[in-house]
Amino acid sequence: MNDIVTVQEAVTAFADWNEPTDAELAAIESEMPLILADVDLIDAQIIAMDHTPNEVDARRVRRALARVLTEWRILANRTADEATGGAA
């Protein structure tokens, strides 16, 4: 009979320890520009697929892709700087 739990206990069983730590939240926050750039790229790609692509759609996708690559570079450089102890 010890295996019987209420619905409330089953739904919130992991609520106390399953929250992100401050370090995890900080990591997510530092990646937020890249996440937003990825969302913009997906939006641009969806718009381009929604109808016959034209030059404006192609430019929108290229700009969004360039922004994603820029944010990847910034994040990679920031991570490398943190790993080596900062910039020279």
C-alpha cells in the first residue's frame, strides 16, 4: 500500500528538486541572443516555405542565417575566453 500516491503528489513529485540552478539560468540567459536568432531564422524559413519564394524571402533568410552565425561566433568566443581565464 505504500505505492499509492495522490494525483497531486504524482504531478508535483519532482517540483522541489527539478528547478534549474542559478548557474543553469545564467547559461540560458547568456545563450538567449542565439536562441532568439534561431527563432528568427526558423520564422524566415517558414515564411519562405509558405509561398513561392522571392528575392525578399531569400534576403530575409540570409540575414537571419548571418545573425545566427554571428551569435554563434560571439558565444563561442565568450566561452573560450571564460575557459582560458579572460581576454588578454
